[in-house]
Amino acid sequence: MEDTKDYSEDLSQDLPTKKRFEVYKLIEVEVKAHVSDFEGVKKKLSEIGAERIGEEHQEDTYFNAPHKDFAKTDEALRIREIQEGDTKKIVLTYKGAKLDGRSKTREEIEVDVLDSEKMAVILEKIGFKAAAAVKKDRINYAFKDSTVSLDDVQGIGKFVEIEKQAPEGENFKDALDEIFRIYKQIGIEEGFERRSYLELLEIK
């Protein structure tokens, strides 16, 4: 007997909706500052009780879109390869435009990737073009619910970056104020930089 049941309604219940995807969106509340060296910063981090949690080498490949210029829209799309000891992780990240005038706070969406080369080919097949690369060595510390990173970026120098995450739609002012309090605790009150490492490399 021919099956004449309409399964479209049943199938639609299993499809991911926009609302379900939005659960995974986060706001990356982030401030970075240029420093001349890390020794004084490491000492201050130890004094306030920050925990050193690891070192890694990062290589980022940034892509531009076929339908708009990310340099003009202040967005970013990158493939990041993270090498920590013998462990390698690859992450595809989209970053939205900056949301305020004090920091690099922006929407961030990430997904793990198994193969960076194949991911790059997929992006290129749909019109995205590799635009630039950023390489850096990073030392990470945990302090309360913030991550403090000491970044030695090839071509532009040393930076301290403090980051917290907040759910999309929440007021991130308190998180931003807390980041600046941490900077004050570790003796940094100047040298703040809103431009991304990619932007800084492009003006070298």
C-alpha cells in the first residue's frame, strides 16, 4: 500500500530554528593594553592570586566576505589553530562589530573544526578570501571569572588582554568595569588599544 502520510510537519519539528541557535551566542567583553614587557605583569598577577593555566601558540587566518568588506563593517571571520604542547585545536570564529567606545566588546560565535585546510577550502568555494594572518604566543591566567592573556604578537609587540563573557542581550557594563579594576590591580592604567591585532598589523 502506498504511504500517503505527509511527513513534512514531523520533520520540521527536528530542524534547528533561529531561536535555538541564538542560545549559543555570547558577547566577548574584552580590553587589551600594550606593554613593554611581561615580568612586572606576571609578578602582579601572582600577588593578586591569578592562576597560570597554560601557554599556547596561535595562528589565525582571517577571511573577507564576497558580499561586504569586513574592514568597513568592523566584523571578522577567522580560522584559529591553537597549539598547546602536543595538543592542537582548531576553531572557526565570527566576530561582530564592536559595541562600545571603550573596549573591543563584540558578539562572538565559535565552532570547533577538525581540519583547518578543508575549512579554508570550503570558505573559498563560497567566495570568502584569505586576507591576512596573525601569529602569537600566549600565556593564559585565570582570575575570578576572567581570563588574563599575555600576548607576544609577531610584528607588533606585547599586549595584556583581559576577557569576560556575557550572554547576548545582557548589560555588559559591569563586566567591563570589572576588567578595568583588574587592570588597575596589576598596575596598568594606560596603553589601552581598541584596534584588533589584525588592524594593528595592517597599519605597520
